[in-house]
Amino acid sequence: IDREIERLIKEAIAEANRKANKSNKASETKSSSGFALTPEAKATGANFEANKGKLSWPVEKGVVKTRYGTQPSPIDPSISIQSNGVRIATEEGSKVRAVFQGTVTAVIASKTGNPTVLIQHGNYFTAYKNLSKVYVKKGDKVDTKQFIGEVFTTAGDHETILSFSIFKVVSGESKTQDPSGWIYKM
């Protein structure tokens, strides 16, 4: 899924740059990030960044089970894993909500896993993984705290875990961000 998210972000960057080169309008400019953004997208990205540390949680109730960065595997503590986001345990039937206004870039349906929703907020992207239901589709505009789906619950152990990631486009490449620095009191 992470490789697919990377591919889709690169595709979004290329598409935005193609549109900007085609139109050559003053309203679409290539920013220092190497990512052509419309004035609206630039404003959204600036607002997203201005709200660092104040963004709402992607679920109403939850506990962070896996933090961002290198850490021992929850399955085998002798092995280190690299987490590109956080894993949040929540209640069965919990709804997932957008942490900020944006546009749905993709709904990823994996053969081996559960759906993922990718939302663009200017030069930032948020990914919501391990959904059982999806309420949005590609191209939808979403508002802060708008429900975008439901978290999947594992049948055997009844674990309900949302994987959540934030990416920032810098020099045309996406870089993962530590969600705990962005989400209010995470």
C-alpha cells in the first residue's frame, strides 16, 4: 500500500505540473516544492501547515498503538520496523474523518488488504488505511471532520485499527511526516 500511495502522489504531482504547463495561466504556478499548485491549493496547503499541532484526530476516540519512526515490531520485539505513520486502536464501528479540508486523490482497493483513502491538502497528503467502508470517491471535496469511511474490525480478535499517515511534497518528492506533531494532543 505504501508504494501505491507514493506512486499516486507522484502521479498527482505530474498531473498538476502537466495542467500548469498546458494552461500557462497566471493562476497556476509551480511552487518551490516542484509541484504546480493552483492559488486555491496553495492556500489549502498554507492553512494545513498553519494548523500544525491543531488538526483533529482521524477518529473520535482512539489510542496510538504504533508510533511514527523506527521501533520494535509489535509481533517480534527483536526486529525493528519503520512506521511511516501511526496505528490508532479505536472502537468497533468507528467512523473515519478527514483531519482537514481537501480533495480525495484516490481510493485504493488492494487485493490483499482493506481500502485506503488518500486526500490532498495543497502540497500535503493524508492517508487513511484499513477501512471496511468508504463514503467518498476520487475527486470529492471533503471538509474537516467529514466522515470518509469506517475502520475495519478483524473478525478473530475484534481489533479495530486505523493506520494514518501524512506526507509533504518537497522538491517534487513526498516525505513522510510524524502525525504526532500535526494532530492535536497526539
